[in-house]
Amino acid sequence: MKWVDSLHESRVHQRRTRVLAEAASGMLPLGLRVLDVGCGDGLFAQKLLGLRPDLAIEGVEVLPRPGCRIPVVAFDGHRLPYPDSAFGACMLIDVLHHTLIPSVLLREAARVGSGTVLIKDHLREGFAAGPCLRFMDEVGNRRHGVALPFNHLDAGQWRQLLAECRLRTVRTDPLGSLYPFPGNVVFGRRLNFMSLLEAQPAG
């Protein structure tokens, strides 16, 4: 599998993070302090800062990686070690499907991020979507020791999750060109999205 890892790093990871950073740069409000939850190697945050120098980004990670490109602290994967509204927003970039109960971490992100959460995740819709998403997870994360419960949600489950966490969608990008050809034909097709979420007022 080493050749697969090498191909993923050279052809997919760099392009993917660039496309995601471009999408995120058009969604986040100006001048925020942002927490990148599950920041990985920090490459996404670094590329986003290149496009949006008005932002300040810090990271938290269950397994902090040596040489992370942004300041990062360890956390338990459930409770974010910050007080309410410590940040102007939180980002969860391909993180929620690695949790068994996504509502726990999503509520924490809304609490710490002043009710503003940017998520990038997957939509389990269409032919062979489940196996395809599991393969993507294996290639992108297994070598880093990331938990892989393959908790990919369909459209109805996403609606239920957001309602449960009292979050509404402000804007969504379907990320139609996330992967280089021909990968986008197989791995792009409605399987990815990025959404800016906002807490709904109580009552």
C-alpha cells in the first residue's frame, strides 16, 4: 500500500486541501479567531491562512502530529478544552464521520465557536457510496492511526443531526472539483460538501 499512500500524498492531498481552503475562504466571516478541530498536519489551515490572513487559526487533535503547521493542543476527542465562545468559529474538516456520536463534538464546536461552525464532510448518497467512502477513509487516514468507524451519514441523518444540535445551514458548497481527473468521477459525485452552520436561538 506504500505506492497508494505516495500517490494520495502527491496527487490528492495537496490539491484537496487547496480546493477546500478556497471554499472555506469564501464562507468564514472576517477577522475571526478560529479553532480547527481535528487539524491533522495543519496543511488545510496553512493554505486557508494564505488566502485569509485576517484569520487566526489554532488546532486541537486527538493525535497531534509532529511538525503540525499551526499551534495545536491535544484533546480527548469529545470535550474541547476551552470556555464558551473562546473562538469566533470552529472548523470540523472531515472529522465528524470519525466519531461514533457526532452530536457530541458538533455541540462542543458550536459552544466554543460562538455558534458558528464550518464543516466539511461526506454525504452517503448514490451507487456504492458506502464502500467508496470507506475506501477513501482507509487511504487517507489509516497510516495516521485515525479512528475509522465509517460513520458516514445520508441526507436525512444530516438533517436530523443539525436539528438535534439546533444548527441551521447558512451556506453550502458541493465541492464538485475536489479531486484530479479521473478521481473526481468516482470520488467527487455528490459525496462531499462544505457547510457554514449557525446556532439557532433557543425557543
